[in-house]
Amino acid sequence: MRAVVVTDQAAGTAGMTLMERPQPQAAINDVVVQVHASGFVGTELTWPSTWTDRLNRDRTPSIPGHELAGVVTALGYGTTGLSVGQRVFGLADWYRDGTLAEYVAVEARNLARLPGDVDFTVGASLPISGLTAWQGLFEHGRVRAGQSVLAHGAAGAVGSIVTQLAREFGAYVIGTGRAADRQAALDFGAQEFVNLENDALEDVGGVDLVFDLIGGDIGKRSARLVRAGGTLVSIVGPSEGRPADGVAIDFVVESDRAQLTEIVQRVRDGRLRTNIGNIAPLEDAVAAFNPTKRISGKTIIRVRP
């Protein structure tokens, strides 16, 4: 099968290669999925799991990508809940070969059914962005109606879903980003926008929840804005600053079939829009991940036409 492969961590996305790899087999509780569309997170090539297995053994050449939408083609022993021919989407394991390939083996529990009226490219854009937003807001941030949420990167793949979900559940959302992102953030539902290049972040005042996708100095300054009893949620590692009278939580997204189902239902009924910036075929994946200009939104690889 054709797959995008990485072997050199120092080379980054420029070191990606499209080549032939053996087709995966289904282990116990696995399914094999014929991938129709795949997502990719730009920081994946800095993750230890891209290069080693759980015992810290080198596993290159490895196939990156962890988001997928496709069709089940084979079931491993003991697999239940899915069937051959079923449309699915979800999140592949961090320590196994990923989804930038024509086929991938995935634990069945990490997949949810993809309704027939949702395009594969949309399905592949949802798992990491959607689950990150859902878990950060509701499991870790425990957002409630009437609270205020500071959503960093509100026009990006994750931030745009954070903004929409927070608004749906009755929060007041202040989005941040570059000046060029203002209108997109407002279109996704932010009620205010802070230009991190020119505006004073501190002018926001106190908020109940900060959803930090940036870290560093922005994360440290954001911690000071958290009201008493509030929460700073981060997906970029432990924050350098902590709220004076609140909590700071950093987390790694986990696959959850029920949450995926909730998210895709919102796409179906128009409550949620994904932010796809570029769609490219598998043969152009390497170029797509090394763009010559900034792309706002997620890049999705269409593996099958």
C-alpha cells in the first residue's frame, strides 16, 4: 500500500516520503480500515510516540497521522461493535503506524460510526480537534452556562470548535489570534476578539476558563486572568503560570466513541462547523504539509478519490 513515511526526526515534515509499505493486519480487537481521508497535526513529529514504541524501542520507518475516516475491511479476533463495510471515523493509537496510508489497523473501541451524509474529509477533521475541545471544556474545564471562556487560537482547527461548543452550552467566548483571524473567529461564534499581536491581553479582565493552545508567555499571562475558582486548561504541556486561586490542568486527548458520536451529530444538524483549510490527495501530502504560505484551518489528505 502507499503511505507517507518518516525516518528522520530532525528533518521534520520536509523529511516525509511517499512510499510502499506492507498492508497492516488486524490484531485482537482491531479492525483494518481502508482510509478515505486522514488528518495530521503539525507537532506530531516532535512526539516521542512517532518514533518509538511503548518500550522506547525505535519503530521507524513510521507512518504518522492519527485521524481517519474510512471503511472497515477486516475484523480481528474478538472484535465487536463494528462490521465489514461500515463507514467509521476516529483516532488511531499514538504508538502505532498511523493514518497517512491507504490502510490502517486500529482498535475498534477508538472508532465511531460515520453517518452516510457526512463526507469522509469532514469525518477526518473531527477526531483530534473535536475530542480535544469536548474534553477540555466539559471533562477538565467543567464549563457552565453563563461563564466566560478565553479561547486561544479561536480561528484554528481546535479553537474554532472550542468556540462553537462553548457558545452552544451558554458561555461567553472571547477569542484570540492574529489580526487576520479576527473575522473568522467572530464567524465561529466568538463574542469578542483579542489580537495577540497588538491588543493587550490583560484588558480582557477576569475569565472563568482559559483554553490554552499556545503556551509559553501567552499561557503564563493567561493564568493571571483566571478568576477565583476558575480553570486554565492546556494541551501544550504544563503551564508556566498557575492561577492564583484556581486550577491548571494539562491533558492529552483520548479517543471516546460516545463523544465522537455527539460531535458528528452536531455536524449533521448544523450546530458545528469544522475548519478545513486545505484538502490534498495522498500523492501531494508531503507538499501539503510543507506549504509556502500560512493556511488557516486543518489540512486533510484525501487518500481515496
